[in-house]
Amino acid sequence: MKSDGSDSNDGLSEGNAFATILKAVEVATDDDTIKIVGTITTTSGIFLSNTTPINLQKTLTFEGTDDTATLTGMSGAFRYFTINGNSFNKTVTFRNLIFLNNSSSLTSGGGVFFNNQPLAVINFENCTFS
């Protein structure tokens, strides 16, 4: 995934990268790694869940390709990722990422939110939240 990518690409290489997290997650299969190049600005969050609207119950790794890989754009309006569902039994790993412009409030914001996921395994490796 990279900012000048396109969701009409196949997403199989940096030259054919997707532009949005949603497209990358929808196309990914179990145990895939979604590579993030540069700064990705997003205005909608991703739900990793075993329920509707989209069943995204997959083991995934979100990995920055270098130390500048950044997710930004939410400005506290929503979370980047919500991991939800009491039978979500997959592993989600975030590696080498900067979550920028996060905030937390009673109803929204923050980088990653876990809810009712006793079977999930969540890993953060070399990530920064600011």
C-alpha cells in the first residue's frame, strides 16, 4: 500500500500497490503481510471482525517498509483499527509503523481498539503512537 497506489491495481508489488487499507485488507488472505510504504492518509477505520458488515477474520501483519511508514488522517474522528467479536481467533501484528494524529475520547479516536476478543492475539512490534 502506498499513497500514490490505486485500488484498481492487483496489490502484488510496490509498483502495483493499493491506495487504501480497506482494499488491501479485503483482498488479503489468511497469513498475508500488508506492506505500508511512506505515509498513508485514511479517513475511515477498518473493522477486523467475525461479524458484519464484512467478515475480515484473518491473520494479518501490517508492516512498514522502513522507519517512515505512517498511518495518519483520522484526527481523533475514529480508530484506525477495531478488532471485535468474541470468536475472532486470529493474530494481528502491527510492525514498524507510526500511528499519527491519534487521540482518545469516550466515543472514538485512538489507534487500535480491542473489544470482546478473548481469543485474538495482537502484537505491536516497533510501533509509535502520537
